[in-house]
Amino acid sequence: MLRPQLPLNALRAFEAAARHQNLTRAADELCVSQAALSHQIKALEERLGTVLFQRLPRGVALTDEGAALLPVLTEAFDRIGLSLDRLAGGDAREVLTVGVVGTFAIGWLLPRLPAFAAAHPDIELRVSTHNNRADLAGEGLDMAIRFGDGDWPGEVCTPLWPTPFAPVCAPALADALRQPRDLAHVPLLRSFRADEWPRWLAAAGLTGLQARGPQFDSSLTLASAVSRGAGVALLPLAMFEHELAAGRLLQPFAQTLDLGRYWLTRLRSRRESEAAGRLRLWLQAEGDAG
């Protein structure tokens, strides 16, 4: 049975625009003008007799029909790419691009990457770091690992594991911190989450004490400032287990605070690839193993 000629250029234009949710970025990826890309998408919509995108003041959004078409095309293009790699005689490796909050990347993931590579040699993992803000579509990410409550619209969010927060200091400050109320005499370094110190202080039974120290945009920079004696910070203990074990950082008080957990996320509009599913299962297994 003869099939009508497939409009491959138009399908590729739609897939790129849907992945980026931005026509300019999609046009740049495909090395065409935005006008040419828009023309291809418009021709595809006319051929299908349906609207695939809602045009917004800044970017585009998929219609229900577009959201149904995207995962089918993504899987098809991925399979074509793998088949071409095999025909070319190369070892076909599926590329998986993951955006990872920097604290998790350095404190947990990097020491375990050799184990993942050994278990999954056919997956080429590409890691980019962020400060807990990731634009999966705009940055071309397959998945993202971030910290929070798991409420990111339009994304499938898989819980990984919680990590308690507690005050952490440099060894030079430890002798001055015999009990929680001694925190009144040292700078309390802050993150962008304004409720962290108030919640911990309340849990420790302290009133009238406010955190007024410098504010930092990540736990990594907070930890660096702490190690230099700049003050005390609330840090996720599991992400700094090596520094704590080595005595480079100290936890002066046992009181901890649950602020959320780490999550693995992907766009709901995209089917989970085989490589993404294997990464998810590996992360969950490693977390369960401690």
C-alpha cells in the first residue's frame, strides 16, 4: 500500500518548536529562519486540518492535538537516529541530557557516575547544573533533578528521597556553639528560601532570634562561605556527608528540619525514553541502598 509522502521537514520543524516551546530557538537549532520554520509548521497544520500550537506573546504552547503528536515524533526520530548510527558502524549510544541542581550534582551524583556508566555503557549522560530552576523545554533537557515539593506544572515528578537540613559550621566556630541560643552571637547565612531559619529556630524552641546574615543562591556557595568561617548555614546533610565525615564541616546541634525532597522530573508532553526510565530506576535503587 502506497503512503502519501511524509512532510519530514515540517515534522522536524514541529518537533523542535514543541520541544523548545519557542520558534526562535527551534529555528536556530535547525539552521533555518524563523519565517521558514513558521511556514513549515503552518503547512503541516493545513495538511492535518488541525491547529498544533497556540501562539503566545512570548513563545508557543501545544494544543491537545500537538501534545498527542509530539511523543510519537520524538520516539520516531530517536529510533531513526539510533538506526543510522548502527548502519554507520558506530556504537549506538542514547544521549540523555539531565539538568541537576548543583548541590545534588556535586554532593551525590558525581561520586556515583562511574557506577552508572559501568551499569549502562550504552547511555551517554550529559549533565548540566542549575540553581534549582530548570526550563526543560527551553534548555533541551530530557530530565531534571531539583529540590522542592514536586509541584511543577506540566511535568511528571518522581520523588527520590528527602534530606534533612541542620545548622552547619566550620570547626573554628564549633566551640562557641554549645546550645542553640548561642546562634545569637554568630552570623546566620541565608538561602533564597526565606522560611528556613524561622522554621528551624521555632523547632529548636528559640524565639526573638532572626537570621540577618548574607544571602546566597545555592547550598554550594553557602557551604563554601561556612567553611571559611563566615557564619552558620542550614544545609542538606546528605549532600555534604563527605565534608561532615572528614570534619571540614560540623553539625553542632541534633535538631533537623524537613524542607522537602529531591525529585526527578520530565515534561508530561514527552514519552519517557528507555534511557530516561533506566536512569530513574537506577536513582531510586541507589537511594534505597543509602
